[in-house]
Amino acid sequence: MTNTFLALTLLAAAPDAANEMEWVKVSDDGQGFVLSESGRPFVPWGFNYDHDGDGRLIEDYWNDEWPAVESAFREMKQLGANIVRIHLQFVAFMKSPTEPRQESLDQLARLVTLAEQTGLYLDLTGLGCYHKQDVPPWYDELSEAGRWAAQAAFWEAIARICSESPAIFCYDLMNEPVVPGGDKPRDDWLGPGFGGKHFVQFITLDRAGRERTKIARQWIRQLTTAVREHDQRHLVTVGLVPWSLDRPGLTSGFVPEEIAGDLDFIAMHIYPEREKIAEALETVQGFAAAGKPVVIEEIFPLKCDAEELGRFIEDSRDHATGWIGFYWGTTPEEYRQQPPTITNAIALSWLELFQNKTPEILPPDDDDQNNADR
């Protein structure tokens, strides 16, 4: 069996499940999302499945420990999720600037089939370099033009595999890209590490006198064009740090109002701080001013408690139309049975909040379906 045939076979393995899923599109009023055939509202509500409890990225174990992935998807569905955000690493999918790794594409096809089987939509976030030690020297040595071309080749390969599946909610071009703000050239494509991973990535090392937002738009257009070579239907976005707004102080160069025209919706990341919920809501409102639907693609009680986060989610519904937290393969019941730690307590408080708010967030039809699936 050829690799290409294997990928197609995996995608076709659950035709009934795939046929039951409707494609998601932006609503006619541009304020949210709807399912393409029924017209019912679709509110993204789910989890970043970015690593397991040991910090391993999905590509580290999805070949040898596939049952763990299947189990996590079933658990997220049972918790009430309708979407899972998956983080794909560049090196896991590209052998060279132009040649993809077919074995990884085959495994991605398997993941898409799993999403169809479980009724979970996928937010596919690409170009990750989270483990700096795994980034190949040849990738870091590319020029800006060469790096962008390699990134476009990555997205062409992903879009070819995923274009026909209704389970894809969106392609997120990169997690937290940044255009450097100073005039001095950088010597490192990655931002500072956090928890052993590098989530922020620069799209150029040298502005060379160019406007930051112009560089951001050019990069988005090149990668979106690569996606559209093979997939004209699925939504495209980019994951933005909260300091992307055009305000005094630290900024990313990806100003929402400047880049919104090249995206289907705005994906933002925010971790509200204790007793600063009003400030966080003002930030969300700033992203909504771009005139596109806003999905809070990363949220968690990292800097506030679960009660405050719950109030933030409720109050942000005036400006946001989706919320995606985190799940690391441990159920609430398993957390309760483990030795008490601060980390476990925070994660458990989030999962309990998620379960409690699901009936409020999801449209009635979606909630009824989730209860039926349980």
C-alpha cells in the first residue's frame, strides 16, 4: 500500500461519522460561526491538546501510543468539548525546506479520522518549534524568504491531507508570531522559553526599515495562498498574543485591525489576572474592534482563580464567540485520586469550570448532542 493511498484510506475509514459532521463557516452577519447545512450556531468550546502530562508533544507519542490519543479524544468529548486544538511541529512534518514527511502526514490523516469518529472539530496550529533542541540547523539558517517558502510548503502539505474533511474547523498559521520591534537584527527565531517550551516565534530577524504590520500581512498572505492552493473552504487564522493591540508598550506587530482582512476570524490568547478582569475584557473588546469573529484560543486560570475566570468567560461573551482551554490527558476523576499539588488543583478547577459552564455556552442542540454522546 503506498503512503498516499494509506492517507486516503484513513480519511475514508469512517464515512458515516464524516457525513454526520457539518462544515463550519462564518455566519452571514460576520459575528460568529454556523454549521453550513443546518445553519445552527457553532460556538468553539474545547481544549488545547498541546502535550501530555509529561510535557511530550503529540508527535512524540502518536506513533507508538495511539490508544492514548484515542482515549484523550473520547475524554475531551465526554467533558463537553466540540473542538480540539492540535499543535503541529515544523520539524515533525518537513524533512527539508521542500520535502514533507509522508509518515507524519499519514498519521495526521489518522488523527482527522479520529476527530470525525468522535465528532470533534480540529483547530490545526502549525509551524511549531516548541522544543528548541529539535529544530534542525538547516531551518534556522534559512533566509527570511527561504524560511517563509519552507513554511508555505508545510501548509501546502497539511492542506492537501485535510481539505476534504468537515472535521477541520481552521488552520492556525502559527502560534503567537511576532515581528521584531527594534532596528537591531535578531540572531534567534524563537522567543524566550516558558515551561521548557518556546511558544513565541519571530517571522523575520531584520525589519530592514519595513513597517511591522506590512511584514505581518505579507507573511499571512504568502501562507494563506499556500493553503488555498489545495483548500479553498476551511477557515484560516493566526494565534495572537494579547499584546498585539496597537497600544503603548510591548506589541507583536500583528495588529488585529491591520491583518483582519486576510483572516477569516481573530484568534487571541489571554490569561486574565486576578482582580484585573475588567482590563482583560477591554483587551478582548480591542480585538473585536477588527470586525471579525473572535475566538479566545487559549484561556486558563493561570493568573486568576477558576471563579474569576468563569466570570471573565461570561462577561466576554459580548465580544468573543469561542473559548479553548487545556487538557493534558488526565480526567477530573484521575486528578481527584492523585496526591494534591497546586498544579493538579488548578487543572482540576479548570476542568470542573469547563463542565459546569458547558450548558451555558453551547447552543441547546449541541448540548443535547453532547449529553447523548455521554
